[in-house]
Amino acid sequence: MKKVLITMLFMLPVLAMAEKPNPADYTVKIHVSSSHTQLDCSQVDRGESVCSWQQHLTVMVNGRKYELLGPTTNKKIFAVGGTLVLRTGDYQAKTVKSNDEHPYEYALVYEFLFPDGETRQYYVVSESE
């Protein structure tokens, strides 16, 4: 039992290091040109009892214009009833899911890496020219 406990204690720093994202993996450059939040209550109709804030981003990736949808950080809710808005500007990201089985449609998910090491996933919900 003592050996197991000692082994676990030595493994904790290794596991903690493994969870940190590697900035070298985030090679996709994303420019956020517009950002807003919107209250989403669509799950209330499906049995949920709470609405949630959704982040809507207008971005450019490799010359293509997309709208991304993702979570907001709900750590700080302002008295005016809103939530934090992602600042416009350039971000590093990586593709975490890509599905293009058909030449006429696709599904795509980007994971942003923020300067503090936090990551957040955003789903492509719109493409325009």
C-alpha cells in the first residue's frame, strides 16, 4: 500500500504537466473581428431549467470568414445581466474535430489557446464570403 501511495505522489506532477496545452500545437491563426454573447434558452424546452450564455464570434481563418459558437466564462456576471465578451484580435488555435465526408458540407471545431493557458472550444456554425 505504501508503494502505491509513493508512486501516486510521484505521478501527480507528471499528470499535472500533461494537462497543460503545448503552444506549438496551436498553429492555426484566427482573427476575431466581432464578438458578442447571447442568452440561449433552447435547452429549457428539452428539460433543462437554466438558460446559458453563448459566445458568438465572427472570425477569419486562412482567408475564410466563419461564425463560431462556444461557451462563455461564467465566472464573472455583470450586474447588467451580461457576461464576459471575448476581445477582438488575433488568437492561436488548433483544429480538434474535422469532418468533411461530403464535398458540399463539413463540421469543424477549433480550440483556442489564450495567453493564460486556458483553452476553449468553438464550433463553426456559419461560413460566408
